[in-house]
Amino acid sequence: MSQTMVSPVRVGRLPIIALGILALALGTLQTVVDPALPLLQRELGVSPGEGALVSNAVLVTGAAVAPVAGKLGDRYGGKRVLVRLMAVVAVGGLLASLAPNLPALLLGQVLQGAMVGALPLSFILVRKHLPAGESQLGIGLVMALFTGGAMVGTLIAGPVAEGLSWHWMFALPTIVIIAMTWAVGRWMPHDPPVESGYRIDWLGVVLLSGTLLAFMYGLVRLTGDDGLSPLAVGALGVLVAALATSWVAVERRVASPTVDLRMLARPEVWHACVLTLVITTGFGMVSFLVPQLFGTPGDGYGFGAGTTDIGLFLLPGAIAGAVSDSVGGLMARRFGLRTVVVVGAVVTAATMIALLTLHTAEWQLVLAKALAAMGTGVGTTALLTSAVGAVETKDTGIATSLLVVTRVTGVALGVQLAAAILDAGADSTTGMPTESAFVTGFAVAGLVAAGSLLVVRVIKKGAQA
């Protein structure tokens, strides 16, 4: 019997406004940790490496959720999946807001990482329930509010944490998320699922998350005060290798992989992935080192800044990152991909080299963070648009998910490497990172940024061979 197609129900402004406010609250929840990390480390009595896990826990879940969120929405309906994912985020936010210790906070952050799926699911709903012209405006509104929320989170973390407590940094956005999820569930019409033979690669999701978590935990333990025995180091290395190998094997064999590694056979895609990984690793290091140096008690090299001041110091970098993300593709078309990537790498590397000696004034770090954010944003967005333009339209989602996972992995790796350097260079008496540890971190970040220039050169030679 033939099945009649049902036209999607057009909606008014209220459901779209609810989606926008939800995106704003999610962006806020995602970034409140950044300026508050020094405070959280002091309150919880943890090292920089353990503090980095708080930031990275969201990224790990996001890396696993990002490739499947849109496909889940297509298969089961965008509204249905969005409401369920937001329930997970709300549980994570409430757990973080009540967390008495680091393990509870980490679990809350892991659950909050499901927020990454909100954007593609919101886009599905906007496209299904608005006319073509209005849907573009709706998507732009949701994206702009998510980006704006990231800036709001950077700004409110300090006043909330210092005026109330750090628990309220998580509680307030979570309350808004719960309210807006209820509004979307009530006001947004159900969207019909799309018939598809796609099966969710849950095993791949679990293995990818496990690989990243095991690797980052290993870095923390290796550089911690108690360290690890050679036997434990070997066992941890075997575990990470086994998880990574199993993930690759699963992704190559399943019919619908979380991350289609076969796409790496295309030179444009694997070139973009390698460069994105290197560039974002360097940026992840900068993103962690700068607020840590702001928060370190001033003793010739630190500033002892509070969470509010750190948020204000980080705001120009957040704005620079948002602007550069929006113009990276345009600059690649205007000046060429290679030129954009090289200039971004040179700017970032030169900035890190300058920080080896110029890190005694707040404005120096503020400017460095902004320059690094701009160089990274322009370069990675240019690589993304270039890779997407090189594949067929039907493969756009696959290529995009691969690069999103690569970008998130690079940032998480950089954050954890920087934290490991600070842990390894901590003063044995005070437990605080020494100035030489920060200098080492900036030097390594500069070398990583310069390494992308080497990658560009190797790729160019390979293309000409």
C-alpha cells in the first residue's frame, strides 16, 4: 500500500526562539569551565593535569556524539533525539553543580558533552519547519546564539563563582536548558523520521571515547606526583593501543561507521586531517597555558587573577576565534588554502616564541591568546571548507564529521599535553607550576605550530611527486 507523504508543519517564532535560547545556554555551559579552571583546581585540591580532564571530558563525549547526532535525528526525528540528548546534558549539569569531588564533576562533564549534538539536531528542525528562505535565517540565529553563549560563559563564570560558588556556574545554565527543552518539547511539532538503512555504530562510539579517555588519564598519571611504575606505564600503553586498534578495525568493517576512515583515502581529506590535528594541538596547549598563568599567584611570573578577571582576559580571544571561524573559508578562496594555513601557523609560532620572554604583563597574554585563536580558526576553517569542497555532495557529512572529530581530538590532546608539562615542572614545595614549566609549554606549543609548516611542505612535495 502506498504511503502518503506528510508535509512538515510550519511553526511560528516561539519554537525557534526556544531553540535559540537553548543554544545560548548550551554555549554558556560549554565555556564556564575555561576561566574557572584555576579556581576549580584550588577548590578541589587537584593538579593542572587533573584540572585539564575537567575541560577535556566534554570534548571526548563531543567527539563521539558529533558524527552520529544528525544521523540519529534523521532516523528517529530531530525533536525526539534533541529532547533526549538535552535530558542527558541536564543530568550532567545538575551532577556537576552538586559535585563534591573531582570524579563526580568529571562524570557530569562527560554527560554534558552530549550538548554537541544540539546544533545539527536544531538545524534539522529549522529546515523541516521553516520555509527555505527563513530556515537559513533560523540556522544563522541558532549558530550565532551558540557562539554568543560561549562568550557569555566566559564572562559570567567569574561573577557567579566568586559571588555564589563554582557550583552555580553549572546550575544556572542547566536550569535554562531544562526550561527551554520543555518549551521545545511542547511547542515544536514532531518531525517525521527519514526511512534509512543506517545503523548507529555504538561500538565505535564507545571505543573512540575509551581511547581518548584512557590516553588523557595516562598523561595525568605519568606526570602526577606519585607517577606510575614501568609495569603500569606499559599496561596503560597496551590498553590505549588495543582500544585504538579495535576502533580502527570496527570503523573499517561496519557498514555505517561513526567515522568513515575510508574517506582518508582521498588526499585532500587526509591532508586536511593531519594539518587540523597539528594546528589544534598547538592551540589546545595555548588555551590551557594562558588561563593557568593568569591564575598562578604572582611571584615574579604569575598574576594571581581571579576568575572574573581571567574571563575578561580571555574574551578577546573568544571574539577573535568566532570571527576567524566565520572568515576562514572566504580567505582560502581569496588567497589560497596553502597561504592561509602557512600564515596562520607562522603567526601562532611567532606568538609562542615571543611568549618565551614576553609573559610578564596581562596584555601580552591577552594578545597572544587572540592571535593564536585567529590563526587557528582561519586555518582549520579553511581546511574544512577545502576538504568538503573536494568531495561529492553525498559525502559532505562524512568528511565534516571526520574533521570535527580530528579538531576536537587535537584540542583535547593539546590541553592534556600542556597540563602534563605543568605537572612535570611543578615546584616540589608549593606544588605550583614554575615559570620554567610555562616557558617549556610555550616552547613546545611553538614547535607544534611550526610543525604544521613542515607538514605543509611534505604534503606539497608529495603532491608534486
